[in-house]
Amino acid sequence: MIRFASRMELLKGSAIRELLALTAKPEIISFAGGMPAPELFPVEQMEKAANAVMEEMGQAAMQYSSTEGYVPLRQQIVDRMAAKNNIHTTVDNILVTSGSQQGLDYSGRVFLDKDDIVLIESPSYLGALNAFKTCEPRFIEVPTDDGGMIMEELEKILEKEDRVKMIYVIPDFQNPSSRTWSLERRQKFMEIINKYEIPVIEDNPYGELRFEGEAQPALKSLDTKGLVVYLGTFSKILAPGYRLGWVCADGEILDKYNFMAQAAALQASTISQMETAKWIEMYDLDAHVAKLVEVYGKRRDLMYNTMKEEFPPEVKFAKPTGGLFLWVELPEYMDAAVLAKEALKENVAYVPGEGFYPDGNTKNTFRMNYSNMPDDKIVEGVKRLAKVIKANMK
Amino acid sequence: MIRFASRMELLKGSAIRELLALTAKPEIISFAGGMPAPELFPVEQMEKAANAVMEEMGQAAMQYSSTEGYVPLRQQIVDRMAAKNNIHTTVDNILVTSGSQQGLDYSGRVFLDKDDIVLIESPSYLGALNAFKTCEPRFIEVPTDDGGMIMEELEKILEKEDRVKMIYVIPDFQNPSSRTWSLERRQKFMEIINKYEIPVIEDNPYGELRFEGEAQPALKSLDTKGLVVYLGTFSKILAPGYRLGWVCADGEILDKYNFMAQAAALQASTISQMETAKWIEMYDLDAHVAKLVEVYGKRRDLMYNTMKEEFPPEVKFAKPTGGLFLWVELPEYMDAAVLAKEALKENVAYVPGEGFYPDGNTKNTFRMNYSNMPDDKIVEGVKRLAKVIKANMK
């Protein structure tokens, strides 16, 4: 009998990836993934960028390159973080990863021994929980309200627990709740962090997808002690198929991430890095993101308004000001995972919320994505879903 | 003070990757990496394949795809393993990874808890040791001779140790020794494995790069109990910059690898997979590999013959029949890591052997790569190295 590592008992298939496999069928209206709108990908431009790479530096593009990543891409990342997140750093503080999922994986492995504590927002991104589980930590959920993590609750936990090794947060348009922290809360958070000196993983895939209001500074931009590890990604602002994200961290922490990257994967794809850097050089990422914000903002409106019209008033949800998701709370007696099966019979898919809680005990929530479906399917899908919900109301 | 996970104490920078950073300078004659010859990359063909992908399925190429990998590429992998390795399987048994380094990383994490035992050949690939170290196992080195792992020694260890969770081997043109197991040894190995039912990681990056003699069947092709996990890669037969390798395994074992892949990285690059599949469809991988074998075989001859002429007779090395490396044994009183620094002053680089032993205690060996340097640099570099060695002889 084959004996697997004990961590494998904690890893099941991700609910999202399994739903995505199901939802590959064209007749399915899927609100399940966090996928960008494919019709907005700059396919022709990317073909031109690929041609330029192959013609100017084809041999280098096909060869191994450094673990840290392609220097021109890292410089573009540095420039972008300065412009968008108020983070002022240099290429020496950047490691390019194969998507920010890999950054999450490295984060767990750099900081977490078995039974160490990781603090997360409740709910939190299930892909991060899954990545961290490979280190067999204990999760403690910090309670949240509409403004994100509640700082008094965070401090209560830190006062009590001395085995907290890292804190994982998504302060901008959180996955799955779409909540965003105010500046005051960010400042209070950094005050607490500086007092306890706990490393923070700040995951920011959605920050640039803001429909209203002012951008908030990244926690990393407020970090005076080198405690914050910032994870960025091109998946939501350009394209996920290249699998490119990055880690921005200081000194010894980034050294550890680099060692982990060498051990785990050597490097991100050379050709992905060069093509992406060339596209950014040849075209206009700001203009592209502005287009995404316009389209996703309209889809957000359409989904929110249709849900307002169609869902029973007992179903609660807030209007996100950015990001990709609407987070829905059903009456407590309903189980969103059970409902999901009925919805699938109507060819509509969403992600049940239980995976976003480490213990899986909250059953009455689900996550809806609005970036990946055209207008007519958003309306039709929400209507079908409303019917399924209504049929299950007491 | 930031507390890192205990595994981080075991991870230092890989000696190879750090040497590669040094050896990026154009004046260095580097025998250090395991890099393919860039002048043989089919750059123009790959540009055409990339264009075809963007024109036929650009949106899908830029989007997320499945964890398991792109089905047409997995079918090509299945077909190739049938033709080259006598492995007969289906796409359901293939997981595409971001290079086989990621397959090594997943292997450790699927099987190894802290203090579990992993058996390796002595010496063994340092990148694998590094990947496995993230799980904090104990390594036991199985003694080898010119024909690879000694089966009697393997059995002795298995009789005694009950915490052996996995065995890692490179039966074809091993890295670093270039030794290849005979058919008899492979059969004996499988007999032992079947008796003890221990999972085996068979790493085969170099098997197709054979200069003489007959190809040996893969262990996986002799595997009747689903115990062998086969790792393949496109890095050495096509190009490493796409970061594409694969895991071939059966049933529950492959399920675990898929769960690990979901947690660690979601998937390999969609665009890398589609471009590689398209190139294989449009062009002739067999003809390309034949060209590599011709060129690398000549370089092997040139390096071996020059070493025969230039190195003192106290320095031992065998002529490899395939792969990328010559493995060199200095007199016992010499330290190849110390010598490497002197060689670098002469602008020549190799990889000291100590990293290929988990305890780092064997100091008098080093690894020479012949695939990445043109003829004139091979001759000049070996001559300079011979001078450094001679100057350090007692």
C-alpha cells in the first residue's frame, strides 16, 4: 500500500477548478471562475509582440534564464507599482513567479511549519487556503465587516497567540467578498503589524480593476519595517495564460523566496516573460486596463441590478466597487453547495462559499463572477438562478 | 524578528543557479549549466507555430486552462512515450508541469513527511535534492558503480529501513554521472520494488539524447503495479524557456499530483503548451532530436578527447554514451569547489560535485557540460582547466 505524505489528506480538488472542468461545456452560463473576458485579450497585438521577441532575441527566449526573472519585465513591474500602488522599490526586490498562485505557495512554504498559525480574513480566497494547507498550518479566521478585517479582532488574536507566523490579506476588492479596506484601517493594521512584527502576505490581483472611488495605497507602501510581502499578477490586467505574477519583498525575506523558487520550479517561463515585457513596451497597458474597467463595471451593474430585481429580498449582497466578484448570502437554512447542483441542472454555475472558510462550515454563501460572461448571459443566468433560489425558499 | 519555516534552513541558493548568474558574462567559458545549444533552437519555426496559435485560438491561448494540461499536447506526450520509452498509456495519466523541476517538487510533497526516508543514487541530481529538502526528509544514498545503482545495496537498505517513502532515480544518462542502467538491472530493480511496494520517481530528461547503443525501456514500461512515476520534459529535446515537463503516473498517485498542482500553481502556461503542441504538429521533433544527438555527440567526443590529452592521468572520467555531462573524479586530496574559484579566474566554470551528495562531503568531483559551448571554446576551456588542475597536483 502506497503511503502518501500527511498533507495530502488535506488536499482535495479545488471546488473552483472542478467546477471549471464542468463548466467548459458551451451551454453552461458560468459565474464560477475568476476568468477575464477573453474577447478583450489583445490577441493581435500579442502576436506582434511574440514576433518581435522571436526576431530580436529568439534564442534567449527559448533558453533557461534567471530564477529572479527577466530584468526588463521586473523594471516594468517596479514602474507600475510606483504609479499604481505608491510602492517605491527596485528590481532587486522583485521575483517573477508562474502566476500569483505560485507566490501564495512559496509564501506558505517560506513561513509555515506544521501547526504554525496563519491568520486570514473570514472568508478568504480558497486558492490561498489550499496552497497554505500543503504546509499543514492552523488557520485562525479574523472576523470581518463591510470594511474588511476588523482590527480590534486582529489585535485580540495577536495578544493571545504566539505561534502566528504570517497574516494573509487581500485589502483591495477581496476574493470572495469584494470588500476594500479604508486608509484608516490600513494604517491601523500596519501599526499592529509593526508592534508584533508578523510577516504579512498582501495579495493584490484586483486593485487596478476599480470602478468607483479613489485607489488606496498598498499596505506595502506603508511598510516601514520590511514585513509586507506584496503579490501582484498580470492574470487580471492582461492575460492569465502566460502564468506571470510577482513577489515584491525586502532583504532576507526575498532571498528565502528566491531559494524556494530555485527548489520548486527554477524560474517562470522565459518566453512568457519576454512576450509580456515586449507587449508592455509596444502597447498601452493603462489604456487596456481602462477598457477592462469600463466593460467589467457595466457587467457589475448589470449583474447587480438583475439580482436586485430577481432575487428574493432575503438574499443579501453588496455592490462591489471593483474586482471580479459579487458575494451572496442566502438565508441561513440554505446550503449553497446543494443549490449549486440544482443550478447546474439549469446550466448555471457559481462557486459555493464553503471553500472560502478553512473549516468549510459556512454553508449559506456563494460567489458570483461577472467578468467572464456577456450581457445577455448575465441576465439569463441570474434569472435562472433566482428561480432555483425561490424554489428552495421556506 | 521574522521566523521562517524550519525547511528554509536547508535551502541555500543552488550552486548551479549561482554559477549561472556568474557565467552570464560573455568572456566566461561555461561548462556549468545543463543548457541546450541555443543555436540549435528552431526559432523561426517556433515563431510560425506561435503565429498559428494566435490566429487559430489566440483567446484560448491567453486564458486559464485545465490543471492537467492541454489535451493535444498530452496526446503528443503519450504518443512519444510509446515510440521512445515503450510506455503505453493515455492522456488521463498525464499531468503537464512547468518543467520537470516542478514534477520533482510535487513528488517530494506528495510522498514525503518530515524525517521520512528518500533513497537516491550516489551521486544524484542536485536540483532534485534541493526540491526534496523542502519536505525535510532523510536521504539515504544507495551506492552505485559504472552501471548505476547497485541492486544488492538497494535491497539491503529496504530490508532494514521501514520509513522509505520513495526512491528517486535517473536510469538514463544520469545527472551528474551519465551512467545508464542495463536492462538486467532495470528488471532486478522492478522485482525489488514490487516486493517492497515503494513508489519510484523515474526522472528521464536525457534518454532521447543517446549517441551510441540501444535505447533501454523505461522503468515505467516495466511497471506492473502502478508504482513508478515517470517525469519527462521538453527542456532538453526542444527548449527549456517554455518550462514544460510532464508527470506520467497511475490512478490515485496521479490524482494526488493533480491536487498538488492545483494548490501550488493551478496549471502550466497555456500559451507555452499550445505553441509547443503546434510546433510538434507542424514540424518534426524526431529530426530535431537527431540533429541534437549529432551535434552533442561531436561535442562529447571533442571534450572527452581533449580531456584525455590535457588532464593528468590521476584524474578519472568515463566517456558518456548520451546525455549532457562528463563526470570527473580528481585525486582525493583535491577540493573541486576550491579549484572552481581558480578556474573562474581563468574564465572557466564547472559545477563542483559536492552539491550532488546530500551531505556535501565528497569534495573531489565535478560535472562538465558539453552541450552549450561551441567546439573552439570546449578545447580552450578544457586546456585552461587542465592547467589549473596541474598547478594543484601534489
